[in-house]
Amino acid sequence: MTIRRHIIGNWKMHFTAAQAAEIAGALAKAKPPADVTAGVAPGFLHLAQVARALSGTPWIVGAQDCSDRPEGAATGQVACTQIRDAGGVFAVIGHSERRQQLKERSPLINAKISAALEAGLVPLVCVGETGTERGAGLTVTVLDEQIRGAFLDLTPEQVGRCWIAYEPVWAIGTGQTATAEQIAAAHGHIRQQVVRGYGKPAETVPVLYGGSVSRDNSAEILGIKEVDGLLVGGASLKASDFTAIVGCG
Ligand code: PGA
């Protein structure tokens, strides 16, 4: 089954408002291929501004995180309904930087996924092993735990509305991309696990690869049959690089 390609740029904690406006303006002029869903996740401060700049274009905008709580007394957090209101259509959830820097664990990630689904946002759920875990032969164990924890108590229909990103932690921001064999094996395993757990709706959940994707390796990675798209960090910070990557889709 062919799954539509998804290519998402994660801007992380980069850019001033002026820089975000500049890159959004450049993206607005570029047209993603018709069979690619292309988008960016700016920081919260710039989400509404970037969504406005890209409205009326095929580009979509999302958040890099979301709260697990409804609007209300949650100092410093951003509710899924507020993300929607600002023009966001997806939220990255469980990125390894948040798992590591903020000690986010599966129960919170699971609650954020539920909150996002409830608000009509697409959860883009990140999973991936560290270098130490891979070295110890624990890749599959870690992926299974993260998948089980993220989707605990969700219905197959809810899981079917998610996107997944396989991001080996050791490949993020290091210039050390996983090999085609490693990517194919991990993606194949993720697909098998979600289909085993959630049946037919999980057959079409896009599984994106992330970790040192560049304009030089994006075509090759997209050529791996288990790969349904890309989550791009560093290479999404320059419009010409990112539009070249999106153009490979
Ligand atoms: P990178 O980041 O492309 O800079 O490795 C990917 C990510 O963390 O989503």
C-alpha cells in the first residue's frame, strides 16, 4: 500500500521572529510535490505568525510539543486547542530532546497524544534508541517499550490518526545518518508492532525517518520502501535545503 509522503521540518529552538518570517516567506513561494504533505514546526512564539504566512499554500504548520492538559491553570504550557487556534494541525510528541532534557516519560507522552487527538491535532510521535541501547542490542526492546507506552489504551482508530517518526538518538544532529539497512529494519519493526497491536488502521500510519537528513541523503532515504517521509532538523533551517529535500518526496 502506498502511503502519502510526509516531510516535516523541526525548527527546534531556533530563529527570531524576523528570521522565522523570512524562511516562511521563502517556503510560501515553493510548491511541494502534489503527493507530499510538507510542513514545519516552528517554536511556539512563532507558530501563529508562520501559520499565517503559509495559509493559502499547501504547507502545513504544527507545534514541537503540546500540553496534556486542557486550557486553564498550567503555567508555561500550551494547550492543544490553543495550537489549533493558532493554525497548527500537528504536534511533535515525545521528541528525544524532550525525553532527555526534560525527562519526559511514556505516561506523559501517552497523555499528550490523547490530548492532541481530542483537539483534532495529529500527534507526530517520536521513538528511537540511544547509541548505548543500540550497542547493547536493545533497539527493538526500546522501540517496543516506547510504542507500547505511547499508545497505551488508545483505540485502533486513534492510533490510525497518528504519525510516527523513527529517530535514532545517535543520528540526531550528529551528521551520522543510520544506514539503509538499519532504517529499513527499524521501520519494518515499527510497522509490524503497530499493526500487531492496532490492526488495519495502523497499516497506513506514516512512519517518518529523522536523524541527520540532508539534501544529499534525502532521496536515498526516501527510496527505502519502509520509509514514508522525513522529520528534518538542522537541514530545515535553510529554505533552499529544505525545499530541495521536500522536492525529493
Ligand atoms: P537533525 O534533527 O535532522 O538535525 O538530525 C532531527 C530531529 O531531531 O527531528
